[in-house]
Amino acid sequence: MPSSTYLKELFDLSGKTAVVIGGTGELCGTIALGLARAGAEVVLGGRIPEKAEARLKSIESHGGKGYFVPVDVTSAKSLQNMLDTVLEKSGQVDILVNGAGTNSATPFLDVTEEEFQRIIDTNMTAVFRACQVFGEYFIRQSQPASIINVGSISGLNPLSRVFTYSMSKAAVHNLTRNLAREWGDKDIRVNTLVPGFFPAEQNRKILDESRVLEILRHTPASRFGNSEELIGAALLLCSPAGSFITGTEMIVDGGFNAMSI
């Protein structure tokens, strides 16, 4: 068998439908592009149609296909409506990527109840809701499925300045492991994709010069990640190549988590 054919069999997503919540953003948008290039029909879930339009043009220019469905991740009804829309248009869902997120660099004692709840609702509760809505569908269909919850390196280790964000991501990591245990015998795989430091819209406001220097000193690769470098890990977690991987944290961080002093 030619090597190209073998690799295609391992990572081919042809005939699959992937819902990427947060797919209008920078990191998950790139992941969506990778899934589309591997053959999946990609559904971008988000709030801003203009961002989705730009991402879909990129997907189509690479020979992929997809469409946009607006969703409010803080609403279970909105998530259910999204699932219903996708089933009506595509007939199935095989892959769910939970990647919506928000952040703030507010000092701990200045975090308000409103800010705390906003971050928790978007980063943690939304993942919980989406896993309920789509998980119930996967179980009802009795079909193999893959859920990728996007965590954070700050969900594994304390990270200054982003207290609520870190809490929310730590909860996502824990939820992933619990669901992997709960649904393992149903062939529903649940994993956490853990990016290190990838400059994106939601974190640029906290990456001042001193912060950048601190991060790079703690990263053996001595640089930030490029969003394209998340694609390989995402493909592994939702393709036949990763059929026995569940409940794990796939860390893509240039060695940041391996560093101590």
C-alpha cells in the first residue's frame, strides 16, 4: 500500500460532519480549516456572520466545504437549535469541537461577579451544555463520535492575571475526563486539546512586553505557537488514527508544561 494511501486511511474525515463551536475565531477557525481539508463538512458556530464568511472563503479556497450556524453558547436552547439545523442540512454530526472562549486580565480582588459569571458561562458552562445537547444525540444514534473540548495550559498549572479563565479551563479538563469515563463503552471519545501560548484575539490584550518575555523564557521552543500547529493534534483526536484515545489532554505548547525552572 502506498504511504499516501495509508496516511489518508488513518486521517481521512470524508463523509463526516464536524461542528466547530467557536469556529469563527482564530484558533478554532484554523482547526476547522484543517478538518475540512481532511474531508469533513465543517459547520462553524459563532456569533458574527462576517467572521464566518471570511473563514468559509478560506475553507472553500482549499477545496473544503462548510457553512455557518449562529449560536449563543450560553443558551441550551440555542445549542439545540444549532444541532437541529445541522441535522436538517447535513443529516448527521460526527465530531464536536467546543472552542468558544473569553478572557480577562483583571486583578483577582477586582474581579466582579458579572465578569466572573460571564467568563464561567462562556468557557465552562457552555461546554457542559454543548456536551449534553450533542452527547444525547450521539448516544441516541448509537454511532461513533468524537468530542474535542479546547482547554488551556492555564487549566493545568496556575497562571497569573487570568484567574477566572484558569478556573474555567480546569473545569473543562475535569469534565472531559468524566465524560470519557461515562461514554467510553458507547464509542464516544472525549478529549481535551490544550494549546499553550498562541497569540489570538482574546489574549493579545494581556500579552504586554514583560508578559511575552516571561512566557518565552518558560517555553523550551522559545517562541509562540502558530494556529496551524494545532491541526495535527485535532486531526489525531477525531480521526481513525486516534480511535483508542479518550480522556486525554493533548498538549501543544512548545514544551511550556514540561518546564519547571
